[in-house]
Amino acid sequence: RLQEENQKLKEQITSQREKHELSLEELRASLEEASQHALSAAISSSQEEIDNLKQQLFDQELKHKNIVNELQNALNHSNSTNAESSEKLTAASAEIELMTTTNTDLTKRINELEVSTAESAMKLAETTASLDNLNSFNSELSQRVSSLEEDKAGLE
């Protein structure tokens, strides 16, 4: 009878052991599946974050390129404006130099004309003095002619 009970206990223990082993296998499989789901979710979340960061990086690079292009365009415009200003400055300098030469020539001509005018004024003064002398002489002659005509009329 003890042997039978012993046998029954062994069978119960074996049965319990098989059930526990089965439960352990199920737990292991369930844990493995849960781990895979968790890892898969973590990988998916990380991939989404990586994609978002890549998009942000792409957007920042695009903004950076746009800013660089704007700066390059501004620099090109500035260089163009500087070149135009330089050309205008060179043309203005040449014009100023020409005007300076012209002014120098005009100043020489003015000085020549002033000398010529002074000479002409002296000649005019001399001519006026000569005319005054001639007028005086004519006046005296007229008086003499009148006096001679009176004398002639008195003689006749």
C-alpha cells in the first residue's frame, strides 16, 4: 500500500512537474514575445525620432543654404554696386581733372584779357586825350576862322 501511495505521489509530482515545465515554457515564450514586441516598439520609436531629427537637420541645412545664397546675392550686389561706384568715381575724377585743366586755361585767358583790357584802356585814354586835344584845336581853329571871317567882313 505504501508503494502504491508512493507511486501515486511520484505520478502527482511528475504531473505537477510537467505542468510547471509547461507553464515555464509558456512563460518563457510569452516573455520572449513581449520582449520582441517591446524591442520592436522601441526600435520603431527610435526610428521615428531619427527620421524626425533627419527632417529637422534637412530643414536646417535648407535654411542655411538659403541664408548663404541670400548673403552671396547681397555680396554680389554689393560688389556690382561698388564696381559701378568705382567706375562713376573714375569718370568723375577724369571730369574733375578736365575741368581743372579747363579752369586753368580759362584763368590764363582771363589774365590775358585783363592785360589786353588794361592796354586797351590805356590806348582809349590816350585816344580820348588826343581827341580832346583835337577838339580843343578844332575849337581854336573855329574861333580863328570866325575871327578871320569877321575880319574879312570888316575889310569888305
